[in-house]
Amino acid sequence: MQLNQEKQLQYDVTVVGGGPAGMAAAIAASDEGARVCLLEREEKIGGILKQCIHDGFGVLRFSEQLTGPEYAWRYAQELGRRPVDVLTRTFLTSIEKNGSSRDGYLLKIVNSQGLSRLETRTLVMAMGCRERTDRQVFIHGERPAGIFTAGQAQDLINLKGYLPGKRCVILGSGDIGLIMAQRLTLEGASVEGLYEIGSEPSGLNRNVSQCLEDYGIPLHLNSTVLEVQGRKRVEAVTVARMERGIPVQDTVRTVPCDSLILSVGLIPENEMLQSLAPQMDERTRGPRVNQYMETSCPGVFSCGNALHVNDLVDYVSQSGETAGRAAALYASNRSGGDRGGEAELTAAGNLSYVLPQKLRLPAEGAVPLFFRVNKSAPRGKLTVTHEGTVILEKTFRWLKAAEMERLDLDLSVFSGSNGGSVAVRMSEEGS
Amino acid sequence: MITEQKNITCIACPRGCRLELIPGAEGSEAQIRGYECPKGLAYGQREAVEALRILTSTVKTCSAEMPRLPVRLSEPVPLDRFREFMDLINSFLAVEDCKPGDVLVRDFGMPGVNLQATGELHYEN
């Protein structure tokens, strides 16, 4: 759309990022009557789903197995039916507070129209996450051509039609790495093996089964890539089995290859939030939020993979919807303001984190708690206590570090209380 | 039906049991080992008869903005025929506008299996 340089752009809700979280947020905010703007730096909305051509998306949302582009397309169609200003090829360059905290925020954006200023009552941050790169893992040797993150390889193959290598080694067993092992094989490359430093794959079982086992690609657990060989182009990698962080002597081998694909973790992308300095959670690496996905900065909401790395897009959309709706209510002063109090949630026992980190009380209905365990376990008992009193208990089977779990917490258990501390603990049971 | 032993990870639940599929003598039903529940047994038996999967990939286009169009097969097909299907997919060129769900080729490589677009392709006149 054409930006008017004379008039300051003004919105109730500005969504930053047009992936699954941002699209859902913009739709939900618009449905609540808010004037909504969505900022997207790429040419088309849809985010990373555009390159995820495999199926398995939307089982919870649409009760169908969709591919990534299909899932994104459905949301883009929905968005297109609403009066939302979608600004593509637009970069957000700065965020500042605009007057007092309830007046909202002042943004600077850059696109083909030049530099513009945008005033917004609320912000929904939906920037997604980034892949860890070869500079963030310790591998000896040079960094010649032929080293890609799994997402880069996916972009090259699925969107641009280039094969990044003919003989590949994959480091890390995240889901995108597993999926790329299959894609590379189908497109005619040979995948020499997948090396994972941990004792179990970090991706889903389904992907281990259908992306590695189906093609006979060897998975080497407790193993890693020690060194990249080659100066101009990757020529080989040195691999080894690891024990207590040290390579086991007679397992050190050289694997000839022309590319190394990395699938070594995802980090929520929140650099844009730095100027506002919201409270962050060092485990999720996203901001701390309450059940409305509101951060510690009034009127700033966070959702999707920018909030924490999800394994299902359905949950990403759901958090976007919650954030978008809450932002619209906040912008029209219907959110209940600053009444009541906040309870703090903490994760304990075999839990790496729990989300949301805060609950605004009093409130009605149920809140989905999302959590991840540190260590896989055949059985675990989740106990939620409020000020020492048990308010919810549930036993879980076959907990996997790779799989996020979810449990609904009915807020009526907090009757009469507007705060306090809530401990969420996963303990071993009956073993 | 499988003709040699296969070791697979069960995907019926997050537990991920290791299943052994052992071929039966002369066309009789395969023996499944390592399952811990009826769902696992059923999954193993299905995999022993024929491993069917949905194949997704991309096809060439003539568009500079969108050089590849994502596609899928409408039905699960035997895993051991993926290579053939990939060759067919790689020889297809998308020359017309389409949107997700549109059938690009009917009876594609197998009766009842269609090649479907999963993305939107729009040529500028």
C-alpha cells in the first residue's frame, strides 16, 4: 500500500512479523475492532512456513495434515478479508515510548516509500526465531563455502531450486535437520550421516522415523563434528563419538563431503525489543509474559517462536490469537487495566520452563500452561501449587525433552487471591 | 509385504518403541516384536505390509519471482516408489496460474493419485 508522508500513520495494534503468529494476531485484533497494521520485511507474508513444504501442519487447528504453504495460505486468505494494512518489504528500525506508557509507541519504518513514522497504542511482537549458526558452535577449521544452516538449505532447495551440496553431513538432530536429510536425499544428494551430541534426537520421533530410517540415513548419537576440512569449499569433516565432552580416541574418523548442514538449535528473535528492555526469561530466551501474552512493558505483547520455540505451528497461531485479541482490548481500554495483581509461576524439578511466567488475577476461564522437560522420562507427575497448596496434579507418560507438553489450568482455583507464587514441578513418580 | 527384517521407530505415540518387523515364511503375516501396546502392533503390521507416505516436493515454474512451486501427491504412495515419483515431479513445469489444492495432473504415475499444488502461482499476464 501507499504510505502517506504527510499524515502520521496511526494504529491501535501493530504486529511485527507476518509469519503464523503475526497473521493470527492481526486477524484476532481486527476481529475485536482494532485498526491493525502488520509489518513484514519479506515480499510475501507467511514466514518460514513458505519453505516448509512437508506436511503435518494444522492437525490441531484444521484436523487435517497440511503442508506449510497451505497452512500459511489459509491464514493469508483470512487476513485478506479484513481491513488490515499489510506493509510488506518493510523494515522496523526503531521503537520508542510515545509520551506516558499508556500513550503507546512510536515506530520508525523503512520501505520503498522511504522512512515513515508510525504511532501505535500496542505492539504485538511476532518475529519468530533464528537458527544458531556455524559461528555459535565450536568446530575447528576454516569456514569455507559449503556450510549451511538447515533453514538456509531448505530455502535454497524449496524456494530457489538449488541443491546446496551433493554429499552432505548433518550436525544436530533438530526437526529441520531431519527434514532436510530427507529432502536432500529425494533431490539426489547423498546424506552421509547425521551427528547428534546428545544421547537422544532433539527432533520428533515421527521425523526420525520418516526422514532418516525410511532412507537408511545413519544417526550417530553421542557424536559430533570436530573439524571442517577444506579452505575454499568443504572437502571433509572430522567426526567422533564423545564421552564427557571429550572425543573417544579410536572413534575419530574423516568423512568426505562437500557440505555441512547445521541443525543445532533455534533462538527466539527479540533484538527489536531491546530498546524497551522488557523482563526476559533466560530459559525460553523470550520475554516474560502473562496469560494474555503481555510483556512487562505495558501494551507490548509477544507470541509464537519469538516468545519460545514451539514444535507445532498450531500452538504458534494460538498464542498469536491470544496476543492479538488482548492487544485490541488493551488499545480500547477494555482489558481491565491495572486492577488486580499478578501471580508468579516458577518451573521446578524436571522442567526446563513453564509458560506463561505470570498470571494476572483475578481472571476467569482456563489458561493453557506450556512446558518442556529437561530429561526424557517414562513417567512424571506434574504438581501445581499456589502458596503451598496443591491446585492441580496430573501424571504424564513418555515425556520427551523434544516435545512440548500442555495442560489447562482452571483459574477458578485462585478464588479470592490476587497474587502469590505458583510452583509448577515435574517429579518422577512411582519409580 | 516385507521380504527382509526391518527395524523401525514406532510413531503411534511419543514413546517411540523400537519395532522389529520379521518377514513371515512364504507370504504369511510378518511377525512384529518390540511393541508395547495395540497401537504399536497395528502400526508395525501396517508398515510390514506396505510403507505408504505422502510425498511433497516442488516443481519448476517460468516465474522469476517464484522459481519453484510446492506440490504434493493427493494420496499416500508406496515409499519404495518415491524415486519414480520424484523423476515424474522433476519433469513437470508449472505454466499456468494455480492455488493450493488445484490438481496439476490427474492419475499421476498411479491411478487415483493426483499431483496437487500446495502454493499459489500467479503469472503477470
